[in-house]
Amino acid sequence: MTVDEKYMKAALNQAKKALALNEVPIGCVIVYEGKIIARGYNRRNTDKSTLSHAEIIAIKKAAKKLGDWRLEGCCMYVTLEPCQMCAGALVQSRIDRVVIGSMNAKAGCAGSVLNILEMKEFNHQVQVERGILDEECSELISGFFRELRKQKQEAEGKI
């Protein structure tokens, strides 16, 4: 197992915490000097907040841990490609690297719809690694939405 796979597994564990809350299962960890310093998982419905994405939660925790809003020297491992809000926050935080499990063709902003993380027009670019434990990350999300559709059909009497 590579170092990237090890930390992505930790991010998947965070995603499973979101799943236990019936949230879209997205999780992440932030690593600094070989140690996890922050964790986050999706809590939008639980917190009733648009801002409660896994990445935003972890960025806040990491900044508090380091005592600085700049996350230079840090790497985020996230199970799903960040949205525009999270990608913007990653650029603003000056994080060095983001490792992504599964890409998001409908809303991803690290190469799918847009690539905010590597735009030369910004004063900071983030190094991006894609596809680490892609199948595990994809299946967790796909399984969640499959179950959600099934529940909706059952409620509508279609099953």
C-alpha cells in the first residue's frame, strides 16, 4: 500500500461517518509532516449549512491546529473531486497538494467541469493527483445514490 492509498483509506473512513448520518459520503483528511492533523466529512444536512462540506470542515480544523490560515506544506486527501467552493478554499488556503479519489463529472472543479486548483491565472496553484482508490471511492458514492433512488421508488409505490 502506498502512502497516498493509506491516507485515502483514512478519508474513506471519514466518508463512512457521513454515510452513517445519511449524508452524501464524502470524506477527507489533511496531512502535515507525515501526520493527519485534520479530518472532515460531509455534514450539510446535519448542520443545515451549505458550507458544511468535508473539505471546508477539515480546512478550518487544520488552520486551527497550525495556528495559521495558510496550509503550506499540507496535503488533502479527499474521496470526491472538490466543488467550486471547496476548490476555491483550497487555493485560498495555499495548500500544496490535493489527492482525489473519484472525479465528479457533474460538479468537479479539479479537472472535470473546471480546474480551479491548477489555474495559472491565480496566485497559487495546487498540485493534484487523481484516481487514488478510485473504485472504492466511486462505489461508496454510487451505492449511496442507488439506495436513495430505491427508497424514493419504494415511497412512491413503484417497487
